[in-house]
Amino acid sequence: MTLIEARALSKTYTMGNTTVHALREVSLDIAEGEFVAIMGASGSGKSTLMNILGCLDQPSSGQYRLAGEEVETMTPEQLASIRNRRIGFVFQQFNLLPRTSAQENVELPMVYAGVKSAERKARALAALQTVGLGERWQHTPSELSGGQQQRVAIARALVNNPQLILADEPTGALDTKTSEDIMRILADLNARGMTVVLVTHEADIAAWARRRLVFRDGQIVEDVRQPGHAPTATVRPELVEGPVEAGLRQAQPERTGVTP
């Protein structure tokens, strides 16, 4: 099934008397379960495309359908809804609330979705276990390493069981070893059927994906299928069941040992 359908997407910005063509009639399909890396120099259009795919921005012209929904005609409220229902975001700088615990950071998307407190907690704890931080749920970002903060961000992206994870330079602020750990988590999730699209400048990070798109001057100049890395980390039961199902199954045992 095709998850992302983009047809002739263009995006222009006007800066004074200058018109900048950030995207030029880009068309692509991404199937459910793909792992795609987007590369290109600064200003090539890759971040503009990611913003449109993530429903954070709308094209100046063209059509975009996400899971069959026509995104380019949506209101801001509808865009917010589709982001919450279908997309998980992972950013280079983590974007965690500094004085809030890992668990509470992971709960945020569920707060916006109106999920009740007990279920939020159970699902957040299960998502943290999925990324190997089940015992660090009480820690604030300042008490976690960069790699651990990115794991919290991935758990937050997972917690609503999105169809699509969009990762913008997810390893850009991390060392080589930690970057490999983060990419292994994303590869594990993709192996379980989750669609992953990431932006990166690093060829060794792009090599984890099974498809590589290269942008230049607002257009796709290369679209290559590649072997990609087979995930080597142990796949936890939560990855098979999904954070929601695992969280509900584990809700009672988890609640007996911790207090919100």
C-alpha cells in the first residue's frame, strides 16, 4: 500500500523582490514499510519536503496524500489532527521539555490526543521500555546523555502508534557509537513494519535505509534502492505488539511499582 503520494509539489518563498523556489514539481511515492533516507546540500529542498510530508507546511502547488487523505486542502486544525494520528517526529535537538521527566515528555502527544491519564502512563512506560529506557522514566533531560535524550524523543514519536516516523538529522548531535544505537532502533522499528523517512547529511547514516533520495536545487536528482542494514539489536516484545498494546498489557504491573 502506498502511504505517501506526492505529485508535482512546488514550494516558493518571496523574500523582498526575490522568489526562492525551494521545491520544483517533486513527485514521489513511498510505500508502507519503506525506510527512506533523504540527502542533499543545505538549501537543496530536502527540509522543505520533510515539512510538507510532516504536515508542518503546505505546498504552493501540487498534491499530497498521506494514507489516502488529501493534505494540501486541509485547514490548520485538520493538519494538527493528522500529525497527531499518523506521524511521529524525531529532531536533531530532541525538543524535550527540560524540567519534565522522560515519562511526561513521552506522554505529550497523548495529552493532545485526549488519552486518559492511566493509559497515557502505561503507554509512555512501554514506549520507554521499547527504546531501552524503562528504568530511566523519572529522569529529566539534564540527567540523561544525548543518546538517551534521543531515545526519549523516539519513544515520544512512537507512543501514538504512528504509521510514519519522520526523523530530521536524528544523529546530527550524537557521537558515532550512539548514532549507531539510534539507527539500530529505527531499523528495528522499520523491520516491524513502520515507515521511516529521515533527513541526513551523513552517508553512513543514509546507508541504513533501503532507499536513498538525493535533492539538488529543489528537485530529486537520484532515487536509489540499496541493501540497507539488517537490524541486529534484540527486538523487544513491545516492538512486535506495538507500544499501545504492550502498554495496556503491562499497565497493571507497571502501576503497582511507580507513582506518577
